Amino acid sequence: DAKTTQPPSMDCAEGRAANLPCNHSTISGNEYVYWYRQIHSQGPQYIIHGLKNNETNEMASLIITEDRKSSTLILPHATLRDTAVYYCIVRANFGNEKLTFGTGTRLTIIP
Amino acid sequence: ETGVTQSPTHLIKTRGQQVTLRCSSQSGHNTVSWYQQALGQGPQFIFQYYREEENGRGNFPPRFSGLQFPNYSSELNVNALELDDSALYLCASSLNRGGGRSTDTQYFGPGTRLTVL
């Protein structure tokens, strides 16, 4: 079973920041928070990951709460091409740790 | 840097047949993981290959099998196909630094869409 909880769907206006929440209240100390997205029928695309500090890259920012029980993925200026299913996954970075996908959040960017 | 590639893109088979799907890992990666994604669901882990051996398996029957080659590419074989095997099959490559140390981010290929009639 997935260890994360996400809202099933969200809308965001084009050009605005999209904030996607994720709850992972049972996260272990050695587990990272990963975000992937999947545009219709394509392979999942890696976005960002973090352990406890906030992270930023060219695609997004990841804000992890101090207790690590939740996080928020921020797409700073959403475009229509950001419409996708976004998956939040917790995963340890050792051994054969698989990715356990939940149902994700379907983000729709509104023109 | 070459990304993860998969072949074929689409495939149609009938019940009872066998199928082989192929995956080439991203350059510098030595581990391949396979996932099955049924329509409307998230990907489900099938198994992972590292050093040409199975290195973890999800809840899939033995008729799902795989191989990894010295160049780190991989095959997924499914025997005795069933209608429920219709899905998008995804492979992901990553770097396992060995000795129980970190396994890095998994990067996915575009997938193979398998339809079983």
C-alpha cells in the first residue's frame, strides 16, 4: 500500500503557482520524499526529491514540514503542459527500494 | 546522455501467447526496475534487476520473468498471457552504488502498451 495521501484532483490557473500537498505521516527517518508526474500515457517523469530540507530545481520546489509528516510540491508558474497526474512517493535510498505509487493528484491547468 | 528506451511501443497479443519487452537503461545506470500500469491506476512494481540477477520482486506470478544483460539492458517476459495483462509496461533505470549504499533516482522510459485479446 502507498504510504502517502494526496487529493485526487486539483485545478490551477495558468501562470499561477500550483501547490500540491502530500501527507506521509508514517515516514521513516531514512525515507525520502519523491515526486513524479505522468502526462497521459507517457512514462512517469521525475520532478524532485528531498529528505528533510526544502529543495528547488528548474522544475519545481519541494517544501517538507519540520516533522516530515507532510510536504508540498510547488510549480511556480504553471503552464498548460503541467497538466498531469502527480505522484508523491516515500522511498528509502538503499537496496532494491521500489517505488510504491498511489493514485496521485490529477492537476488540471486552466487557461 | 541517452535516456531510457523501450521497445516495442505497442503490441497486440492473444490469450495464451508469450511476449518479450525490451528496455535499454540510461547511460551510467546499472539497475533496471519493471512496473505494470493498468488503465486508471498507478504503476505497480514487478521486479528489479541488478548485476544480472533479480533483486526484489512484487506480487506477480512466476510467468512474469526477466533478464538483465552485461550492458545493463533488460527484458521482461510474460508467458501464458491473460486478458488482465493488458497494461502499460514501464521500465526505470537507476544507479545502485553497491554494498547496500544508496540507490539513486529511478528514471522511466516511455513504456510499452500491451493489449491482450
